[in-house]
Amino acid sequence: MMMNILLIQGGGSLLWTLLPFALIFGIFYFLVILPQRRQQQELKTMIAGLKNGDEVVTNGGIIGKIIEVRETSFIIRSADKSNMEIGKAAVVGKRADEEKK
């Protein structure tokens, strides 16, 4: 009788042990990783479509108008009429028309 109780209380299969971890990873993937990848792809597409005259915001908070597009950087003119070269990776967004006023 004691032998049967020990067999029933055994550790269970590997599938039932790993199932909660797989579910947690699946939920994490759909709630965190997938939206972040979409956002990164949208930003990459937006940066690739920037052209002269567009106003951008950098990750340092600088707002400027693009005056020249280079292969890996932009030359922007800030509000005080100074020109700066910034890397394309520093751009975090395009300034919307309603923000310009």
C-alpha cells in the first residue's frame, strides 16, 4: 500500500513541470517583446523616410530641421540657427505639425 502512494505522489512528467514556464514566456512574448519589435520597426521605417525640411526630435531632446541627409547621419539646424550633425540612431521621432505652432 505504501508503495502505491509513493508512485502516485511522484514528480509528474516533464511536460507538466515546464508548462507553467512556457505559458509565462508566451504571455511575456505577446505583451512585451512583440509590441517592442513593432515599435522598433516603425521607428526604423520613419527614420528611413526622413528628408530635408522634416523636423525631428533627438533622444537628447534637441529639436531641429533636417538640412542634409547623409548615409549614417543628419545635419540639422536648431532654433538658434546652429547646425549639428546627429546620428540617425539619435532620432526618436518626427515633430508633428501641431507641435510646431
